[in-house]
Amino acid sequence: MLEPYEGKEPYAFISYSHKDSEKVFEILGKLQDKGLRLWYDRGITLGSDWSDDIANHICNCKCMLAFHSQNSAKSRHCKNEIYFAVKEEKNILSIFLEEVKLDPGIEMQLAPYQAVKFYQNPEDFYDRLSKSEFLDSCYKRLYHKIEGEVISTNNNESSEESYQIHFPQNISSRLIPEEKIVPVIFVLDTSGSMIENVKNLSKSIEGMLEELKRHSNSSKWDVSYGTRTAYVNYEIAIITFDSEVKILMDYIDVEKINRLPIIEAKGATALGTALKTVKYIIEDTSVTWEDPRIILVTDGYPMDEYKKILNDFITNGRSAKCKRYAIGIGIGKNVDEEILKQFADKPILTKTDLELEQSFQIITNIIIKGVILW
């Protein structure tokens, strides 16, 4: 029996056709078992005004799960719920129970939002949804800490705050999960000689960010189920250098990155100025709280006075303590291997696009394995 959530914590509003109840409730039951707070119109109390109750619950929800089918496409109530949710600027996830053509108006309203085709791959649906940030705040997290051990509570499904705990000693305290911030700074050579490499460089970085997203989401899921007491957030920054140095992307949570800014190749190779900029960012603790992972990618020899700056970078201050990685592109052409070896203990030297992608995969695995969560 599904229990519509009534409370002040974030929850998901469920839009569906009652003719699809059996199929929808089977899905919702599995999500509710995982701790998802959800509300659907079965929760309307006797004597309440139907339209007001629906509208109020849409206004107060964190997001909407809209189940689409041939039945819902014909339902005036389903359409009204979606229109109202868009008006209230609610995030919407469309879940297609079957292949269906939506009305143009509804399709236009839902165009900016995510959608999944449940009918194509139902087995993968729950895993993907659990690792997505879309519903993250709508899951229950009731865990307590006693003498260093994390113990899951037995919670009464009828209320978020109504639960009973049976411990040998009457000692308990709410466990506040610890957030571990891991800054990752990409220092990218975008000089003119990189023009043939920037496309694959962007692709390789995007692949790395997807892996970091997955790790971040899975760590939050582990916390919500009590297998860990800390989760990781990767903060991403991108510095490019050619004849000038640009902060292409300031620190941003990896889960909020939908696409990379366009990387263009032109000009000379101002490595020294780039390292000076990166060091300034690292040494300022109000900007970079934790020691970052720094990934230098270059295909050429520096055109500026870099030697003293590089030596200062790797020997003094916080930058000297950071984990540093280096990737050389087009070995045997212009890149100076000695500079890479000076910057990082074990630089990765690449000749092909495939080797470049693999080098980012290697560094990704090293970074993830180096994050200690307890």
C-alpha cells in the first residue's frame, strides 16, 4: 500500500492516469521502498476541494514525476498538472510507460526537461534514477550514530519523523553526513598547435566528468543507505593558456555541468603565466578550500619565462602538496617531456586520440580511488 507523503520535507509529485494505476504503483512502490517521499492524488482527504489540493501539492513539491501513456495523453487532469507545474517552475522528469505521441502543446512545455523511456529498459531505470541528482533531496535519510557505528533506524512509513529505535543504551544522536570537497583543476594548452586535438580533448574531459558525476552520486546514495558517513563533491575549474590565460570555468559542482564551454586553439604557449594563475587560485584558501587535483595537458614547448614559476609551483606553498598529473600530446613532435616529468612524477605521453582518452580514464580512476570516504 503506497503512502502519500504529508509533511514539510521535499517530496516528488506524481502525475499519472488512474487507468495506469497498476503499472505506476508497481514502480512507485519500489521507489518508496528505497525511501522516496512522494505524493499522488490518492492522498486527498474526504471533503477537500480536488483542484485546490492538487494545486497546493504541486506548489509545495520539490519536483514532478510525469508518467506518460496513451491514457495520460488523453487526460485533461494530467495535462493541467503539467501546465501548472511548468508555471510554478518545478523541475519535471517525464517517464514514458509506452511509446506515445504527446500533444504539441505538452511536448513544447516539456522540451526543456529530462525524459526516460521506461518501456525500453525497465531494469536499468531504478539504478539510473537513484544515482541522479534529480530526486536526491526527496529521499529519507534517517540514520543515527552510536559509539562510532552507523545504525539504520526502523522508521514508521506513516510519518517522516515517527520512528522507533531500540538500542542497548539510551544514547543516540543525529548523524550529519560529511561532505568531502575535491577540487579538480584542468590546465589546458590551447595554443595554435592544439587545433587538431581540441575536439578529442573536450570529448576526453567530458568522459572524465561523467565518471566523477557517477562517483559523486553513488557516494551520496551510500550515505543515504548508511553504508558510509561521508560523500564526495567534485568541484571543477578549467584554465586555458595560449597567448593569454583564461579561466574558462570557475569552480562548479561537477553534477551541475551539462556541457563544456567551447575550447578554441590559437596563439602561443604561455605556460608560465598559466601556472602563476593556477597557483594564485590554489594559495587563496577562500577560493580553494581543499588541496586540488591538477591536470596539465600540453602539446608544445612554452613560449614564455616559465622555469622559475614552475619551480616555485612544485616546491613552495599549497601547490607543492597538491596531487599533480600531466598529459603530453603528440610526443616526438614539440612537447618537452622533461617539463612534464618536472610537473608530475609519472606523466602520461600520448600519440593518438585513443591514447588521450585512455590517459584521462587512468587519471580518473586514480583520483576516485584516492578519495577516502568513511
